[in-house]
Amino acid sequence: MKKLTVFFVILVIPLIFAGCQKYDPVDTLQATVKVSVYFSPDPHDPCYDWYKGRRPDPEKHRQVVYQVTVTNTGKRNKSFILVDPILDPSFKKLVINECLGIPGAVAPGKTVTLDKVTYLIEGNPDEVERLAYQSKVRIVWEEGGKKWEKVVSVTPER
């Protein structure tokens, strides 16, 4: 009986622990973030009263759109996924209006494109492009009753 117990403790238990892998929810969320900067003459795109009574001016107005695609390579659902662009303080000063996306969810093994986050910017178009392309995006989600976050660099879409 002692030999069987020793055998179990020495060989079987380490095999069980060696077979168990550590699950990291942050590594199992793959994200691609594209940012595009453009001018739109429509005063109501993407939100009504987008320009807040101003007229669209191609010399100073730009729309900055962050589009996030996420893939869940893990084994649990990732729910209530929010996208929060990390903006430079000088970029924040130029924001006239913003439209934030609706939280999304992604099942294991699936790829989902989340709602766009759009900003209306008033300023030098070259400076706006430079600041938008240097920004990062914080992705926050809930998985297993805990809040997780990941910071991702953006890819310019020209």
C-alpha cells in the first residue's frame, strides 16, 4: 500500500500538473486596430448634428475612425468588449465631437469586428494625421468574472 501511494505521489501527480497549462486571457485575445483619417462634407455623418452647428471645412475638419477586429483564440467567451483610444492631450484639445462604439462579445475561435470609434477633429490636417497614427487603443473586456485589458498599437489605413 505504501509503495502504491509513493508511486502515485512521485509519478502521477507531477504528470497531472505538467499536463495543465496556464491560461492567460490577455494572450488569447488577438486584435488588429486600423485608424483612418479623412474629410467628409456630410454634416450629419456619422452622428446627427455632428459639427455642432458649424459648416464642414476641408481645410480644418477631419474624421478619425478607429476600427478594431478581435479574435478569441482562448477557450472562454470574452464579453462586454470596449474600445478606448489612448489619445495625446494635444489631440484631445482638437476634438469637437465623438461617437463611441457599443460593447461587443466574441466566442472562442471566432473573429469579430467591433463598432467603430469616431472623432471629429478641428485643426491642422497634417498634425491630426500624425497624432492619430501615433495613438494606441486600450481594449477592455470581461472574462470569467474578471476585467482584463490590453493595449494595442494602431495600423494607419491610407
